[in-house]
Amino acid sequence: MGNVPVQFKSRKQRKPLKHAKRKDVLENKFEDFDDKAIDTQHMLISALLPPAVKAFMEECEREVSRLCGSRYEHGKKNSRWGSQEGSIILANQHVAVERPRVRSKDGREVKLQTYEDFQDPRLFDQAVFTEGIKRVSQRDYEKGVAKIANSFGMKKSQISKRWTKATAKKIEDLQQRDLRPMDIRAVFIDGKRFRKHGVIIALGVAGDGRKYVLGIYQADTENGASCIELLTNLESRGLPSSGLLFIVDGGSGLNKALNNKYQCHDRKLRRAIRIRCHIHKWWNIEKALGDDAHKASGPFWALRDAKDMAEAKVLSDRLESILRDSNLSALESYREAKDDLLAIHELKLSRNLKRFFSTTNAIESLNSLIEEDMRRVKNWRDSGHFQRWLATYCLASEKRMRRMRGHAGLPALWVLLRSLTELREEFDSQESVA
């Protein structure tokens, strides 16, 4: 049998673009999508966008007049050279227009600054990014834009490319910005999973009480090596190497990293103080105690709210006695975190600061905001796709977080932190001299 010709489906012809003519625009002559004339100022205003096109054309005409002078004027440096079909970016979409052309005496094209400004793709990139932040899906972007005759270029593939371009810069903005001006001394670190991707996020508290996302590190688990890499990166960008306060939930990998890098477990050599989240530790003790949890609840939270270290130690002894009689496993769980739980009283914090730094609620809140924003993505194509979205919404969530209560006491806390860890700095200097 001979070769049977393959029948191809005829492709639908694309409707030719209808460019807005300069003369028609300046005379208020527009056509809507039904090819009906719009020639009154009332209809133009009701359509919203045509007046903007008219204003653009008028500005182009003024620029041409500045470059070429009045028509038929002799001795001018430039001359009018007809018009050409083109497009501008207006109201978050491309609009086909007829642009005027100008040439110099030696025949070179003279660019019109007005036209160049309205063609700047960065305007479109920013518009797409702004709409994306407002949770407008790329596939639905075209439906949310006010339509104008002569507009085109609103397909979801193009919008997706613009979103990719706009969000790619957010990784650099987040991961490379200088931390020195922020005066960060308190750092919350926690791990978070988004489907198959895991990430470690660091949230810092500045001297004025504002919260900043310091950095992210993609890792399958919150292991020690990954935490060290994140901390090293933060230090290279301006995070102090000592005099720090870390608030963590008690993950073994993170605790190991803090011990190795800052000697948090050794009071004589430490370069940072670690506070364990009281809520997470109570959950562990509560699970171990079961029905007897109510016996330990009062002393545990009274320990957190104690007025000073002396009172906290008395309450700690009482809590240990209760746990010893109820559940030895719960007692072991408490003792494992005892020093980190009591460390909060070493800092002589006000009531507001004590409540703020005794839990990881600050970073848990950040994780919740990011998760809410990123829930629309059901499948991550690769690490780049994941990190672009994560960095974008980390920075967006930053603006939604409130300044912490009691921030007036932070400068004094920063001074105390340095004094409590300066012994380590002296030890390092003595070693270098030796």
C-alpha cells in the first residue's frame, strides 16, 4: 500500500491586530470590540483606558514638536518621518498603537523617549508581580484586566514568563542583602516542609523590634550540617559572630549545630545563648504524662513567668519532684532542656519580652503566612521554582509582620547579651596571642 497522506487540522487564522491610528486617537475616534465607533468624551471616560492612550499620543506629538519644531520649518535638526506600527505597555497589558518616527539630518533614527518609557518591560514585570502577590493566578490574569480595543499579548504563557522573571530577583534580594544595618541579635530558626521540599528558615529581630527573614536553606531535614551552612551564610552577610540569642524548638540537628558553632551548652565558652520554646517542651512533657499532666502544668508555666532566676530555680525543683513521682521519662525530657528553659531568666527580661522570647510563635506565624500564600501551587517543577516562590513570599510576609511588643527594652538586652558572651571573645583573643 502506498503512503497515506496525514490529514492535518487546519490552524485557525489569527485575527490581525488593529493598531490605533494617531489621527483617530487625537480626534477621539475609537472603536470597541464590536467595531462600533466611540466618539464622545462620555464614552471615552466610561471606557477608562482610551483616554490614557490619547494622553500617550498627545505626549508623543509634543515630543516630536520639540525635536522637529513646527511643520515646514526650515533649518531644523530633525524631521518627521511618517509613522510605524508598534505597541506600548498600558494598564498591565500590551496595546497596539501607531507611533510617529523622527530622523536626523544624517538619516539616523531618533528614538522618542515617551515611546521608550512606555515600552519598558520592567513596568509589565512589576505589574504581573503585584497581581501575583494579590493571589491572581497566571492562568486567570487576563480575566482580571480591563480590556481595551487594540490590546493584545495577555496569554497565560507570557504572564507566567513575566512572573518567573520578576520572582527570580527575589532570591537574590533575600539571600544576599546586607544584615549589618538591621542590628540583629535575636534569631528564630525552624524547619518547614512544603510537600516534597524541606527548608530551614531564619527570622531575625532588629534593634527597633521589626522582624526580618534573614535567609533560607533548602534541606530535606533539619540536620546539623544544613543548619551550620545557613548560620555561616548569615554570618558572612553581617550577622554578629557572638552576643546572639537563639530561640529554637529543640530539634536535635539545630541544637547540635548551635553547640558546635557557638558553644551554647558551655556557660564559660559560649558565644550565644539558646532559649528553648516552652510550648514545644510542654507538649513533649504533656504527652509523656498523659492524664497526670495537670499536676505539672501549674509549676511549669509559673517557672516561665518567675520574676527572677532564684524563684525560677525553686519552681524548677518543685517541677522535678512532681515529674519524678509521675513519670521518669517526662523528668528526663525536662532535664534535657532545663538549662535552655531557665536561660530566659538570666537575661532579666520585661514581661512582654519574656513572653515573646519564650516561644517560637514568631517564626511559626511566618511559616503560616508563607504556607497560606503558597498553597495554590500543587506541584514544584524543580528547586528553582520552589525557591523563587518561597523567597517572594518570605519578603512579602515580612511586610505583614508587626513590630514586637516591648521593643524599647531591646537595646539594653543587646548590651547584656554581649556582656554574657564576652568571656568567649577574651578566650579567643588569648588563644590567638599564645
